[in-house]
Amino acid sequence: MQALVTAPGNIAVVSRIPIPEPGSNEIRRIRVHSVALNPVDPLYVAHPPSQEYGRVIGSDIAGTIDKLGKNLASDHWNVGDRVAGLLQGATSGNKIASPGGFAEYAILESDLAFRIPENVSFDEAATVPLCLLTAAQALFIRLCLPSPFKNPYQHPSPPSRFRKATILVYSASTSLGLFTIQLAKLITPAINVIATASPSNHSLLRSLGVDGVFDYRSSTWVDDVKKSCGGGIDYAVDCISEDDTTGLISQCFVEGGSAAVGGEKRIAIIRSTAWDKSLVRRDVSPLYGAAWVGLGKEVFYNDGILPADPTQRTFAVAFFQYLSSSTSVFQIKPNPVRLMPGGLAKIVPDGFMLIGSGKVADREKKEMMNEEWMRKLSAEKLVYRVISLE
């Protein structure tokens, strides 16, 4: 099969490799229909965790089941089912026998896949797995908010005896931000959801139901946020977690007691070291996490090892079951799709150029090419089709 694999010189190339066979509790997809790009994909090419080349990269995929593992019950999955899921890409646990997703075929563990509803396309479904799981982990594990599905981390609703609790989603027009808003709106009417983004994306965020949206480039946005929610926020998700973002968010928290459960002031962050710790208020706790822990395996990420965590795995399985609960309507709106031309061969020269392998802020400095699909990336997910649907 054709696949995008790591190669000497910290690059990725399209190469032919054997078609993987599913293990006893795995499923295989026929000719992965659509793949979505995440910043971690070019990151593992530019900074590979291993010099063992030939590893298939790619995390988010959507397609149809081609083959089932021998121990899978046919009452749950069947050949031809439309499914989407998350893979490790080129992380340290990924051997050729268990490749990432940027390929014609890919292996998924059966309990970490979700069924694609009838009203969602393959392109849309591919935008979901990695960032939506990251959003769920941020809200329901690190911020201790009550979840709409049963899982090992069960938390009570924020107390409402003082005032309505407020959560801030910073950089809300990112893939993670768009999903975080929607999940937060599912929690309870007792939570006020506000966001920051550039003005061009404010209407999109309002369509998702945010209670307030602010321009992060404004010199007064921190004060504006605090005034809008009666003195300050109670929770936050920093969707880029770099430079001064986490510090600025910490200044938005209410002084004194918080309406959050336990009164703790927490920011869910997605990077462990890219933000300036000296700028963070002393009474606010940034809590780092990565979607990969949901795989329940040891994974190399951000220059360190994430240990295997069975409880996180149980949470991820419960979440994907929740996503599969409806066969006709998806409870979460997928990201807006920018369908990119060229298939696997164009992921590196076009897609990786747009995303980059460094900080989100660095994208602002890039000179874009003349092609319409190479315009500046904002509030969209880059999607490539591995095969034609025609």
C-alpha cells in the first residue's frame, strides 16, 4: 500500500509498505478515505523520537472497515461500517506492523473507534478524533467538570450558590477550541462559556453558542473578560499554550474564592514547556495533558515519556462509545473542512507548510503561496482524501 513514512533527513515521503493485518481485537479500514492534519504530525517528522525510519505518520483518519480481528464480535462492528479514530502517528510505540493513519489502510483498536453518523462525511469525521478527545480530557479530567457520559472521572456540577461559573476558551477558533466550546455547552446551563479569537471568527463562535467572545489582540481583553463575568473566570482551556498565553489567561481568574468545584483555579494546557511559567498567577494551576494518554500505552511526546495509564484509556473508550451512541445525528459539529488537493503526495509540501512544526504564532509570519487552498489557516481543518469517492 501507499503510505507517508518518515525518512532520513527529518522528512516524510510516500512509500510502498505491506498492508497491515488486524490483531485479534483490532479492525482494519479499507483505503482510508480521509485524513486530517494536526500540528503533531509535522512535529514528529521534524523532530522524530526515533531514527528508526519508515514509520507511518498521521493521527486522524476516517474510512470504512475492511477486515475484523478474529476475536471481534460481529454485533458491534461489521465490514463496511463507516468509522473514524485516533492513531499514534510516528510516536515511539509505533512500529511498521502498527502504522499511523496517512496510508491506504490503517489499523485501529476496536474500542478506540467511533461510528460515523449518516449526517457526517468522511472529510468531516476525520477532523474529530484527536482534538475532540483532547477537549474532553481537558474539561472532564483536568478541570473536573461534570461530563455528559459515564466514565472513571465523575465530578459534581459547580456550586451555583454564589454566581454562575465561567469557563474561558483561549484561541477558540482552533480545532481544539471549536470542540471545547461545544463540549462545554453540553455540561450544564449553570456554566457560562466565553472565548477569545480574532474578530473574523467571532460570528463562527457565536453560532456555536458562546456567551461572549473577545479579541485576543486587544490591549484590554483581560479586563474586558473579567468585567463580563462579574469579576473573573473560574476555569480556562488554553488551546495553544505558548509564550505569554497561559500567563495572560491566569490574570483573568476571579480574585478570592472561585465558583469552580473545590474553589480551585485551573487552566488546562496542551504544551508542557512552551509557555512562560513566570507570568502565571501564583493561585492559578496550569494542568498539562495530551490526548495520547487515552491510548493506554507508553508514548513519547514533547521530549518525554507519557506512561501507560489504564484509567485514561477507560475514559477514552467511554468517550468514543458516547460518540457512537447515535447512528444518524452527531452530537458535536465537526470542524470546518479545507479540502486539500493532491492526496498523500501533497501533505508534506502543502499541508505541513501551512501548519508548520513550531509555535502557532509563527504561522502569522509565513508568506503564503498563490493557490487558493494555500491561504492563511484559520478556523479550518486541513483534510486530504487518500482515495477518490467517485
